Amino acid sequence: MKRNHKTILSRLDDSLRWMDHALRWTGFPARVADDMSDNPSVDRNHRPSRWFPLFYIAVSCVLLILPLIWLLKVDHVSPGAIVGSMTAMVIGIMTGVSLIHTSGPLGKPSSQDDEREAALRRDSFLFCLVLLAGLNCLGQPILMTVSHWRDWQTAQSVVVAVSTLIVNATLLGTLPTLYASWNFRQLPKE
């Protein structure tokens, strides 16, 4: 009976080889090699951003749903604190939205687009504007009806109105990038 005796170094080599195959399977080495290449055709600044805009959309939707479900007791809070917190939320979300837009596939100037990118830009902005128009046409009467039924005070109405503004601005800034990122097709390498 022959024993298959491997040394510690050969077992380590086998495990490192297995880890190397697993790492290549993820695609990260090819991505790193592409990032580190001197190829001028690689556009590193304007890549598809498919999941990160969803985070900002979710945060802004939570900021709208929270005052609708949980009536804020803003009678005891000073107006300066409300204005300051809303301003901080608007600045934080809009900074992230502008970073998403400038780093996404629509971030470069439209004068540099070819026909395919121009069509993608047009379609993504049309999709965004149609969706925003539909949401606002349905949402405005619903919010007016809810405010009348629940007998909201002025402060509650202002909080909901600012939250609605945040959602609209977030959707206007992230939906075109999200649409373009999901419909963006890379041309094959020559």
C-alpha cells in the first residue's frame, strides 16, 4: 500500500492554488488589471452605478414615509431645530446624489456622447421625467386628502412637504443614472 505523503509546503501550495482559482472566479483580478492598465479607452470616472443609487432612494423614501406614519410632535420643538435638521438632510442627500450623477455613465458632458450614449441619455431622462410626473400627479392629491383627514398642523405639513421635495430631488438626480447604468452596454474590446 502506497502512502500519499505530502509535505506541509506542498499542502500550502495546493491551498494557495485553490484560493487563486476562487479569486479569479470572482473577476476581481481582471478588474484590477483593467484599472491599472494604461489603456486610454478605459473610462474610469464614468462607470455604471447600479446599486448605490438605490440606497439614496431608499433613505429619501424612509424620510417621507416616517412623517406620514408616525405623526411627529413638533409643537415642543423649536422651528430652528426643524429647519436645521431638514437642511442637514437635504445637504447630505443632495451631496450624495450629485456624486452619484457625476460618477455614473451620464456624468460626462453630453457634447462628448456618441449616438448610442446620446440615445441612452435621452431615454434615461425621459424615463425619469415620466415617472416623476406620474408619481407627483398621483401623490399630490393623496397627500392633500391625508392632510385634511388627519387635520395636520402647519409644522407637520411643512415636514411632509420638505420630505416630498427631498424624494423628488433624489429621484431626479438618481433615476437617470440608475436607468442608464442598467441599460448601459459596453462595446466589445477590439
